[in-house]
Amino acid sequence: MVENFQLEAVKLMLLFNVFGSGLIFFSTYFLHNPKTRLCILGYICLGFSASTYAAPLAIVRKVIKTKSVEFMPFTLSVFLTIQAVMWFFYGLLKKDINIA
């Protein structure tokens, strides 16, 4: 069971890495308008950043179901929250909605 889960995790990781890298490469290589290129790249990075912050939320279902925070990675949650708050304020100070 654990080996099957690890294999699925590796497959998903490879899929997202290949897909994400390919998407970034093709959007920056084949688009000739620099503003469009930058905008699309910003949205791609925004999507990956949002998924990074949402990843710990996947364990919330298990935490609610078991009524135990044993499975919740505390340090990861704390540091992702700190990082998100810092990026938010940086985006506000730079007046860039994509960063915020």
C-alpha cells in the first residue's frame, strides 16, 4: 500500500514538473510579445505558488476525520504561513497584485 502511494506520488511529481517546465518553456520561447510573455509566465508562477500553499490543506480532511493533528506538519504550516504573509506585504508595497 505504501509503495503504491509512493509510486503514484512520484508519477504525479514527474507529471507536474514536466508539464510545468514545458508550459514555461513554450510560453516564453514561442510568444514574441514581451508583455504577453511576462503576463502568461506570471500566471503560471501564480498557479504553482498557490498550489504550494494549498498543499498542506490536503491533510486537513484526515485531521478532521481522525480529530487528531498528529498528521499535520506543524513546522511546514507555520513557515508557509510566514512566507505567504511576507509575499503579500511585499506585493502590497510594490503595488503588484500578482505578487500580493
